[in-house]
Amino acid sequence: QVQLVESGGGLVQPGGSLRLSCAVSGFTSKDYGIRWFRQAPGKEREGVACITSPGGSIYYFSSLKGRFTISRDNAKNTVYLQMNNLKPEDTAVYYCATDSPGCSRAVAGIMEYDYGGQGTQVTVSS
């Protein structure tokens, strides 16, 4: 059974950092790319980043590159999202989900996915 579980969210002040984790199980690292996306209240889902299987390529979406870094530890079956210099507009629920091994869906802007987690809340506020 494929499962993805996010953790690491919380309340942080503007300019602060958080590292989100996405623990995956039920599949091997070569089967899927893993993406992060976010959704703020009243807004559409927004792609954040995607890392291919087994991790040779990375894609960032919108203007988050430079502040956000996606990485993957296949030995731990975990994908991370390091978020630095957080801003109030980064407040959202952050989700991880599977993608094709080459992240083709994420690159094409296709938000549908096969498997995803329940999300972790990130709130940036003073």
C-alpha cells in the first residue's frame, strides 16, 4: 500500500525556516517522482517542486527557487523540502504526492496525482 506522510510544519516568523519531510512507503524509489505542492485558503493548488526518481533532476515552480530546496534520501524513503526566508504569503497546507518518475505531470502543470499525503500546515506570521 502506497503511503505518503508529511511532517515538519508549524508556526514560524517571517524570515524563518522550516524543513518539511515526506515519508513514503509501499513503493520503491525508482517508481515515482515526488512533488510538493501547496494550497492556501481560497486559492488553487500551487506546484512547489518535484524531484525525479531516483533523484537526478529537480524542478521548481513559480518563484520559489532560491528560497525552497527539494531533496531526496532514497535510503530513508524520505523527500524533504527546506524552506528558508519564509514570507506570510507562504502560509498554506503543504502536500507531497507521487508523480511520474521524470516529474512530467508536474512540469506540464497537471495537478492530479495518484497518491498523496494529508498535508502539513505551514503558517508564517509574526
